[in-house]
Amino acid sequence: MHKSKTTIAIPPGSTIREQLLDRGMMQKEFAVRMNLSEKHISRLITGQVELTYEVALRLESVLGIPAQFWNNLEAIYREKIVRIEEENEMTKELTLAKLFPYNEMALLGWVENSKNGVDRVKNLRSFFEVARLSSISELGIPGIAYRKVGEGKKSDYALAVWSQKARIEARNYDTSLININKLHTLLPKIRAMTLKEPKIFSFELKELFSACGIALVFLPHIKGSFLHGATFVDGDHIVIGLTLRGKTSDKFWFSLFHELHHIIKGDVFKPVMELGDSELEADRFARDVLIPMDAFERFISKGVFDQDTILDFSKKQGIAPGIVVGRLQKENIIPYNELNSLKMVYAVDE
């Protein structure tokens, strides 16, 4: 017998058992009359084997009850089993669905707004393109490389959502074949874009990356996710997902070059992403590409960090002054509440 909170599936074999009891017939004799093995009859009564059309006809002959009656019982039984399995699975899925940032997804228009738990599960399945939420492998995409601050389930499930949205959006991009060598030669040109307005560089970056087989997708930030960016291979192209709106210039460009390192180093092509050392390497890469270590050390050795000196240094380096401020703050050379006026806060999504 199968059951859930609302449904019980009773096999046709229970009715067969009742008929045998009423007739005082043992299963051994019944097996002989049915021309079936005792084992098969036992499994039939307990619902372990299907009551076929052929068996229904034999039951009609032996018990005098029409075959259609037995076929209907079997059909009802099998349908209830499916319903029970679906209901029990839904109970698990309802629990799992609560871990995803559904309300924020709805506000962003990524899923339909709903308070109903079952509808939420179905909408999440459609969003992730899976039959069951439990089949989402490791909450994301194999080989994914990402940059986030903080740990915990909330950020992991948000990453799964964010990465899936990036994957969906990237399908609208027409990219060339993946060309890592070409990407490497473009790093100076990309670095120079830090001086441009986001409405300009966002378009130019997409064009440059597309020629390298990379789809650059700008997505809104999901609150509490600690996520800055994600990079992964999807089909015949690489996807970089980044948040632009609300990001300061130093954080955005650091995140971008961090993700580029994962591509150039080949991290995104690995079946399993080892985050430890590769994340530290990506951080160092982003730091040193934006401001070479030797130039930065000469700058801080002078010990003067006012607005004019920072503007002069950033001009000589050919980068946005906010990046210099962010580096000084990160290395505890100046407090985080100083010179933030030199940081540009981006106010467009793409």
C-alpha cells in the first residue's frame, strides 16, 4: 500500500484477497486455477506486479467478475501511486523552494509572483528548466567560478539563481568561437575602459568579449547573496555574469578582472572548481592588472594620500581614481570612509 497525507493507493490484489477469503480458497489453489505461479499470485495480491489485461481476463473466468472491473481497479491504483509520489515529492520540493530568494526573483520579473507554495515550486522548476528542484546539481553549474564575500546556504542558492539567469540571458548573444589568446591581448584595452562612462564601456565590453567567445551579462544584484560575479562555460561559449547597477568603480572592475583570470587560467574549463588557491590567484591578478605592484609601492612610499595626489597618480596610470581609493582602503592605508567621492557609483544595468 502506498500513501501520502491525502491519498491512499490500495492495489487490486486487496480485492482479490477478499474474494479468496469469501470463497475459502487458498492462494495455492487459486494459482493453479489462474495457471500462474504462487509467487506471481503473491506479488499480484500485494501490488508488486501489474494486473495486466490478460490477468484480468483470467480473473473474469476464475472469479466471475468482469475483466473491465479489474482493469479499472488497476488503472485507479496506478494513477494514485503517481499522485502519491508527486505529492510526497512536492512536500520535499516545498521545503527546498524556501531556500531560494523567490520574493526577490519575482520583484526582478524572473519568476511569476505567487504566495502559493506549489506554484512557487512549479515556477522555480520552469526557471531552472528541471523536472525536480532536487536535480539541480550542486546548486549551480559544474566548473563555475565565482566571486562572493561571505559563506552560507543563502548565498549558495542565490548563486544558483543568478547563474541560471545569466545562462538564460546569454542565449540571446551571438558570440565567436572561444579565443583565450585574443582575450589576453585585449586586457590593456579593457583596463583603459575604467575611465569611461558605464553606458559606453558596457556596450564596448560586450563587443570585445563577444569576439572572444564570451557573453557578458549584466544582472541586478540579489540582496544578501554576497555575489559579485560568476563565470562558466555553457555550450560553445563562456558566460560572465556581473552586477553593474549600484556598484562602485573599484568593486566592479576588480570583479571583472577577477573573472577574466578564471577564464585565462582555465579554471572555468575544470569539471570541479577548486575555490581556495584559484580565488586568491584571481584576486592578485585583478589587483596587479589594475595597479601594478611596483607603481603602487612607489606611490604609497610617499605617504601622501589626498585627493590631488590620487587624481595625479590615477591619471599617470590611466585608470579611474576610484580604483586607487579602493586599493588604498583594501590595504588599510586609508579608512573606508575617506575619499569615497572619487569613486563612481554606476547607475545603469548595462
